[in-house]
Amino acid sequence: MLQYLGAAINGAAWQAIVPELLPRSQLMAAIALNSAEFNIARAVGPAIAGFILVAANAGVVFLIDAQLPSTSGTQTIVAISDLV
């Protein structure tokens, strides 16, 4: 439950900050990239967890999950804005 509360707060903050990070001309590309990154992570993350679960056990999956920082689309967008 707390995870969903955090996701709701993070989502609102993310939507508010993206227009502040980039010029208007890059905004559409940044939103599309963020959506693609989010959907790929939703598909690939559970698949990787499944492979780890088969190879080890659920405890290892939770340990790895606890050690990984959440993906940051902000870092991706800032990196792309530096390239353009």
C-alpha cells in the first residue's frame, strides 16, 4: 500500500517537473522516451525477477530489489537534453 502511495506522489511530481527540465521543443520526445522506458521496465523487470527466482529463491529477488535504486527517468531526460 505504501508503495502505491509513493508512486502516486512521485507520478504527480514527475509530471510537474518534466516541463521545467527541458525546452518546449524537446518536451514531446522526452515524454515519449519516458513512456517507453516505463513500459519496457514493466515488461523486463518481472522477467528478470522470474529468472532469478528460478535460479535462486524469493529471498534473493527481494534482496536485489531492495539494493537497486528505482529507475530515474529524470537522469535519462537530462542526459538527452545534453546531447541535443
